Amino acid sequence: MESLRDLASATSGDPVVRRALAAEIRSACVDVGFFYVSNHGISDDVINKAVRAAECFFALPIDAKTKLDIHATPNFKGYTALLGEKTNPASKGDLHEGFDIGWEPVCGAEIFADGPSMYGSNVWPENLPGFREDVLAYYHAAVRLGLLLFPLFALALNLPEDFFADKVTKPAAIMRLLHYPPQPPQLLEGIEGIGAHTDYECFTILWQQDNIPALQVMNANGKYINAVPIPGTLVLNLGDQFARWTNDVFKSTIHRVINATGKKRYSIPLFFGTDYDVKLEPIPSCVTPDSPVRYEVVTAGEYVKSRLEATYAHSAM
């Protein structure tokens, strides 16, 4: 199951080298939809500060966290309490806390306030010095990595390297800080850390905590395989936008989280989609007589918003 891709050559000036890396990525995208990346460019210092920020936030009293409840915002930003999310409609809720943010400059640049309702301001906790800065430092580092990956995905689809360039001008990237309390040894019926689901955007960049395995990915045989943490790497998994765009040539990975380690677990996924006004139209080369168009055309924003509305509907105030 372990599929490791070294991104050291992603910025090579030799197009042959970049295409070789893209071919490696394509095999993982087509066969599994999931792989690890090394030499990803996000420093340990940036990661460690973001994780510490998450630990401090989730240690706050519940009243302080619920002031930032995600249901109080129109753009799904803020805090999600335990069981407040239900990614698997058949479950009773997900056993984690979350804190969601979207694009925001560290200082002095544009906030995407206009356009689809998914854009707009973040909310931030009070009295946590350095929290916003440390979280945004990781966010922007992960966005830079995502922008580096799009040309490789384009090459993997035999498209021009800049195919996605005009479709990711306003990074529609949602990042989550996640805290999973330990689940009891006897798993609760209908409750998992996160229930089985696919992600909604093009791909997810995931930092997961070393030595606390909990992520499970469904393989081609329909069985869950542990995606064990590998130190120094990030996990990449594909989401629904790429599946719709490629007419399922790229796999949207079904996965879940079960934290049966007896320890707290933290993770930081960044869900990178296209600009919200981009239409998810199938790439012509991915449509054949044997593989006709499988999805109706919608905009990226419409799709993400509809999925989030369904996910949080059961806990709406």
C-alpha cells in the first residue's frame, strides 16, 4: 500500500525529469488515489508550531471554542465540536474536534470576500498569542506545495503543464486542525474518528502525527489498509473534483479514521480545490465510448458547498 513519491525533482529545469516524476504520480493516482510525498518543502519548524497551536486551541474550555462554532458562519469556517460532523451519512457522528480556515494573507494582501459564498473571512480565537500567525504559516506553506503539484498532475494527465494555472488563481483551499480523542477499545457502534468518505476537492495534503496510526484507506479490493505515518512525509489523496474532471481516471479515495491507540491524535489536512467559479467539466481525453461522461457539470463552489451542507446538516443550530 505504501507508495512514496520524492518531490525533489518537481522544480527541475529538465522537462524530462519532471515528466518522469509525473508518470510516477499518475500510477498512484490511477491505481489507488493515495500516496506519500517526501521532500515536500514544509519545514519541521512550521509544522511543529502549527501542531502546537492546535494543541493549545483544543485545550481551551468548550465555551471558548463554541464561540467560534462553524454553524455561525456562512462559509463553513470555525469550530466543530465532537460528533458535530457526519461524513458518513449512516454514522451517528464523527469523534473529533475541528477548526477550519480558508485563504487569508498573513498581512496586507487581498482577502477573497467577493464571489461564491465559500469565500470570506476566517474566525480566530482570542487570547492565544501567535495562534493565527503559526496556523497561517503552515496554511501558506501547504498552499505553495499544492500549487507546485498542479503542473505535475497536469503532466500526469498528458495535459500542458499550465492547464490548471488559470483555474487556481484564488486558492480555494480549506485547512483543518483536527483533534481525535482516543476511542474506547470496544468501538462505539456508528461512531468513528471520521466515517468512510471521499474528500470534496482536487486533492488533500495531510500531515498526520507520527506513531499514532489511525488513517485507513480502501484499496482496489474494497478492504481498508492502514496508512501508517512515515516520518518526514505527507499524505496525498485525491478527491471528488479530480474524479469528476477526469471522469474517474483519477481515483477519489475512500478513507476513514479510527483512533484506537489510546492516545490523543492530531492531524492537519489541507483540501485544495479549484477556484469556486470553475466548471468541473470532464477532460475530453478522459471520455471514450467505453467510458462515457459519468457526472453532471457543476461549479467547484456549488459542489463543495453542497457536500459541506450535507455533512453538517444534522448538527445545525
